[in-house]
Amino acid sequence: MTPTPPRPYTGETVAMRRRSAAPPPAPRFPWAKIRLGLGIFLLALLLGLGIFYWQVHRLAGAITLAEVRSNPPLATPLIGANLLLIGVDARPDHPEEGVRSDTLILVRLDAIGRWVSLLSIPRDTQVELLDIGTTKINVAYGQGYARAEELYGPGTTPEQGGMALAAQTVEQALDLRSRGMRVDYTAQINFNGFAGLIDALGGVTINVPQAIIDEEYPTEDFGIMRVEFQPGPQRMDGERALIYARTRHADSDFGRSERQQQVMRAILHEFQAKGMLGQVWAVPGLLAAVAGEDGSTPPVMTTMPIDRLDVLIGLLGLAGGLEPDAIGQLRISPEVVGMTENGSNLIWDPAGIQQVLDSFIAPPNESQEQATILVLNGTSTPGLARNISLELEANGFRILPPENAPEGSYPRTVIYDVSGKPATARRLSKLLNAEVVRGTPPGVTSAADVVVILGDDGG
């Protein structure tokens, strides 16, 4: 058989057949890495929470005192509790001066409802004290402090005695038990603790509503000095904010109570403005500010078990999520409660006190407040107050006949919450893009609950 001759090379490229390669395997989803990342995150979160709780627990051991009142109340800030905040004037270098309560503010805490109300109680309020008789309400803390073991048994510390008798006296003065309510917890803070908290935050911003000049502000060496605050927003450190909260010779104790509540709101606003990371970073400094030095009396003490889980969750929820402008700011004062005087003692109308308590124990709510509003024209534009009044009336507000503002310069519109109507003032603030100031506008006499002074910014 003749073999087939090979084909001659023609110069053409002949394609070669290749065996097809197996397709690459589909990429595997990185579940293992995700699980590892989540595990590390959760571990870090739990570690952080553990460290935070350990810090709170250590703080509680330093500042929490046992309740010495018989049949102590049981309450939680998650669903509603009353805390009596006592500003203490104590001078360790001068024990002969004694100890007294400089400030009394009853605080209503409701974490689930996300609201808080403050009620300032004038220190000259007349009460009846056992073995003392007729006296001022701020005497109660000093008497409990000096007679702690006599009143509450052996082993009672002066601070426990002072807070207990102050709580009982406030319950009696406000007739809380007729409402089935108590002063559930007490907390005391001295001047150093107040200033230290503000410094730990890096200061606070306060909008001073009107000029303050006090020629007789008391100094620690029992002298006096001149202090001055010009109107407008300003940054204050702890010492300056303390002076602002304590000064009273320029107006009265009632004006001072407004400033104290204003500073408390500023502290909350400053804490919230830091954001989550900033708040976490600030916590150690805040804890150190209230715990005091080793072996010294802490500047803050309380009967509230701050490391109890429900209490801690409630306080953290309020600190992080409560709007400062939503805080109810109430005070017992002649503008809202009938009053007579017995020397320098103030005797309040019991019915008027109960009306204030009605607002204190209810969430700030515009429909419940039923606030009356007066609009004053502080500009050179004729008819502006009338036009704004008509717009507000169309929005459902209760408006009084408009007037002109007292002579003066009004560069911006300001809303004055005179009688503690925070929900109404807050909605007005949003409609008019104006700031809310708690208190009575200078030079204005009116029965209105809220006064709006229209400024050159147009309202």
C-alpha cells in the first residue's frame, strides 16, 4: 500500500485544538471573616459596657448613701420618680458657720415618657419643724445634719440626716402624700461639685437675658465683691457659672431660681452636644468630678442607687435623648402662687401650690398648658405685632391684644416663658425661629404666660 505523502507546508497557521479548562470555582462568601468581625465587635462592646458599669459601680460606692427615713419610698425613674436636689452651702474650713441648703429643686424623672420637670422651692418658704416650730424650709437640712443620730438612730451620718429631714419637710410643705406621692430620692451637691461638673464638660454656654450687676456677691472669706454679666450668649467655666447661678442681689431669689434651672439645662445641652463618642470620652471626668478626692467628703451624694440597672438605664436614656428645651421649668413664686409674708418668711396659698404640682407631674403638653401669649413689637415696623398675633392665633395659640415693647434695643426676637409653659414656648420657638428664655422680660408687667418680643431679625 502506497503511503499518503505529507501535505506540503503552505505557510498558513493551523489552529490547534486545546482541551477546555475547568471553570474557576465560585467565590465563597466570607462568612468566617464576618463572624469573626462580629465576635470581636461584640466582645469589645461588652468589654466597654463592663468597664463603664464598673466605673459607675465604683462611683455609687463613693457617693450613694442608704436611706434612713422610715418606710422609704420605692420608685424608678423609668416610669416616674421624684428627686429632691439640694444645693448645700458647707464650708469645711469654717465649721462654726454650720451647713444649710442654699437651693431646693424637686425633679420629676420619667425616662419612658422622656420628660423631666423642675420645680424650684424658695428657701424662705415657711414650714413647721419638729422641736423648732415656725421657720424657713432651708433650715430643715441643717437641723437634720446636726441632729442626724438623734432623729434617725445611731450610725446615721450628718449628710443622711440632712437629706432625710429636707425630704420630709418638702413632702409636708407641698402636701405630696395627698397625691400618693413622695420625695423618692435625694441628692446634695456643694459649690465645688457644681463647678467641677461644668469644668469637666469644658464649660457651658449661657444666654444671659438681661444685664446683672451685683455689688455684694459673697466671697469664701466672708467678704463681698462686684460681679457683672452683660446680656447675650457667653461661655462660662464652672466658677463663672456658679456665680451666675448664685447671685441674687440684682433681682431676687426668684430670679436666682430661674438662673439655676437655666444652668442645669445648659449642662444637659453641653453633654448632648458632644455626641456619642464625646459623651463616652467625658464620662471619666464627670465621674471624677462628683466622686471627690480619696478620703474627702464627695461633692455629690445621693440616696438614689445609680448602679441599679433600672435606675442606670433610666438616667442614661434621659441624659442622651431628652431635649433640654422640653424640660418643664416651674417655680413657686408670687407670679403663679398667692403669697403672704410673715416677716421674711413666705406663706404660699395651698391651692396655688397644688395647681403648680398639677403641671409638675404631667408631661409638658401644649394643650394642657393652655398658655396665654402676648406679642410685643420691639421694632420700628408699624403693625408687626398685630400681624404676628393674627398668624399665631390662626395656628391655635391663645393670643392677648398686642402692644409695643418697652423702649430699648431688640436686635433679635426673644420668647419669654414666664410661668413655665415649655411645650408652648418650644412650638413658638420653631415657628418664629427665636430663642426661649425662662423668666419675665425686663420692664414688662403682664398676666401672659408667654411674652414674645419681636426684634429686628424679623421674628
